[in-house]
Amino acid sequence: MKTLVIGPGGREHALALALSRDPQVTEVHVAPGNPGVEPFATRHEVDALDGDAVTSLATSLGVDLVVIGPEAPLVAGVADAVRAAGVAVFGPSREAAQLEGSKAFAKQVMASAEVPTALAHVCETAEQVEAALDAFGPPYVVKDDALAAGKGVVVTEDRQVAIDHAAGCDRVVIEEFLDGPEVSLFAITDGETVLPLQPAQDFKRIFDGDEGPNTGGMGAYTPLDWAPEGLVAEVTRRVLVPTVQEMARRGAPFQGLLYAGLALTSRGVRVVEFNARFGDPETQALLAVLRTPISALLHGAATGELASVGLPQWSDGIGVTVVMASAGYPESSSSGDVILGVDAANAIEGVDVIHAGTARDADGRLVTAGGRVLAVTAVGETLEHARDRAYAGVDAISFEGAQHRADIALAAQLGDVTVP
Ligand code: AMP
Ligand code: GLY
């Protein structure tokens, strides 16, 4: 099978790497990709938001499967263009991607499908915002309705901070605060069959101890030994299947990766958000321990034949990924800082350094090129083992202003995660 992965980041590097290790896959192309994929894939220039450009690249390469990584091309309808040309594509249509593209739309779908989620008000005026904030009380949760790369959400005790964030958005969703640990549960679906992956946990805040602003994600691990028994079955039954059925009922079948961001609250499981694509960096940790050949899952979803693939199988290992971000992230980022030590980190047993915001400078040196730069991903026999390896990788790498969290998966290792 010849494959083409669309996107520039860590999730796309992880997907391309898994495809390159799949015996069914003969060629891996990535557009635009990053320097990290160069050892095993061919890179191509493309405007990932241009459906015609992606389609003509796919047909000229004669690929059997296109995998669209990020949300922006999905929301722009790139999957529709590729599918219309008769090429199998993993990723939802423009309409179905609204599950991620509009938080208000996602809330409507959840209401119709009776999926448990936070109570919410959609607000378009300052008066509506203040009324909604006062209806729920602190902590305040204010979400930009539009795509914001994981950074459009403010959770704060400070009413003025909440009002100021809302003022910077056209339309906001204000919702009740959800207590309890967060879980990312992904499902691969062809629009009918729903295959859940194992649960993962992401670390959204920039600083240790979940302090500071939200980011795109600073680290992840999987599986979660503290997750309640039956969690996957419950979320499949109450969240994933009803959502996929509701999308089909609306004439917008969802095909691709349905990402359920969940909170395990004192009142039960609640959906925090849906995404319409693989999460980043959970995907780096998940694919490190996935045993089922990834091409079977992605191609099965793209062609409506997922029922014949069967539930994903996992290795006994634990996957941990630690993101290294550049100076200034998440408010800004720093480009052009020379990165040293990636080969040394990759040489550690069980470690893969997944690139996100990296580039080559004029002298061919690896440099930073964005906020999240690398995701140092490790597999171990235990959580402690996997963390030790991932942090040994992080310690081997250096660049000016590098930031990482030191506590990825630490609470789980110490047995300190509790579900209220
Ligand atoms: P979202 O983009 O909707 O996933 O929100 C980003 C992050 O904000 C989530 O991962 C949570 O950490 C936090 N968050 C979002 N909604 C809520 C909520 N209702 N209660 C508590 N935290 C939330
Ligand atoms: N891990 C968060 C996201 O992909 O949105």
C-alpha cells in the first residue's frame, strides 16, 4: 500500500513512522512533513488547505490512502476533494469536521444524541457573557467557538479575565466547570463501525502541577492504570456510538478519528470536547504501543470496511511522550534555535524522537520552527521505566530556551490520580 500523510507536525510524524513500520505499506509520503520523517518517508511541498493541490499530489503519486492529520484541512473540506477524486482518504468531510470546527455545533449533536457533556450557553454579546458567567459561577470556563489550536479555552477564577477572553472572540461557549481527571479516548470509525483505542491522558497546561496557560499539549501517556473498569465500554456506548449514529442520521457521516476529550467527574463521565482527528501528543504515545498494523485501521475506515478489521490490539508496554517546546510558548514561539542531541536520544532503547516544529537552516542544521518542537516518546515495561527512558531522551537534547514539563505521568506513577 502506498500512503500519503498530510500535515506538518508531531502527530503526522508519528502516523508516518507507524506506517513505515507496517509490513503492508510499501511507500510513505508526507506533505509537507518535517525533517524528522526524512529517514523513512518522502516529503512533498503542498498547501495542505488546498483540496485540489492535495488531490493532484495524491493522484500523481498513485497512493492508495491519504491520511489527513490536522483539523484545519478537514474543516476546509480537503477530505471531500480527495474522496471525490476516488482516492481513499482517512478523515471526515467538511460537514462532519464541524464536530471540532464549531463547539456550538458539537453541543447540538451531543444534545440530540443524549451524550453527557457540560451544560453550556452560546453567547454573542457582552450581556449574554456576563449572564452566563453568573449563572454558572467560578471557576469560569470560556471557549472561543472557532478553531484555536487548543489555546482558545480559558479556565479561571477571575471574572474579569473570563470577560476579557470572551471579548476577544466573535462567539463564545460558556460552560459549567467539570471536576475530575481528563481522559482522551479516540475511536477509529468508518461512519458505522466504531473501534475505540485505549485511553490516554494529555497534559494541557504549560507548567508542572497543571499551572499556567493552556497549550496544544505538553505530554501524554497510555494506558491509564487508574481508569475505572469498564470506562472504554461505557464511553463507547454512551458517547462514541451515539455521536457517530447522530452524524449519520444528519446525513454527515463521520469517518476518521473521533477524539473524545472526557472529564471523569463526581457526577460521571462528561465530554469536554470533540476533535475530528488524532490528538497531539496522545497519538505519539498510543502508536508507540499499538500492535495492530495501522494501515488496516486507517484503510478500513477510509473504505467502509472497518468491521472486518477487529478491535485494535496493544502491546503490554506503556507509552510516554514528553513535549519539548521553544522559548516563549504558548504565547509565542522561537524559531532558528539550533537543536542538539536528537540522535543521542534516538539511540536510547525504546525511544523515538518525534518532530513537530523543526526545520533545517541554511547550513543543514536542525533548528526550532514553532512552539512545540519535539515529542520525546518512549515505551517501557512499566510507567516508571517508560518515564525514565523518555526523560533520558529529553536530557540528551538541548536548544536555547527549551521548556518541558518534568511531571508528565508522574501522578499516575505515584498512584496519586483519583476519580471523584
Ligand atoms: P477544549 O479545547 O474544549 O478541550 O478545552 C481545553 C482544556 O480546557 C481542556 O482540556 C480542559 O483542561 C479545560 N476545560 C475545557 N472545558 C472545561 C470544563 N467545562 N471544565 C473544566 N475544564 C475545562
Ligand atoms: N491533545 C490535544 C489535542 O490534540 O487537541
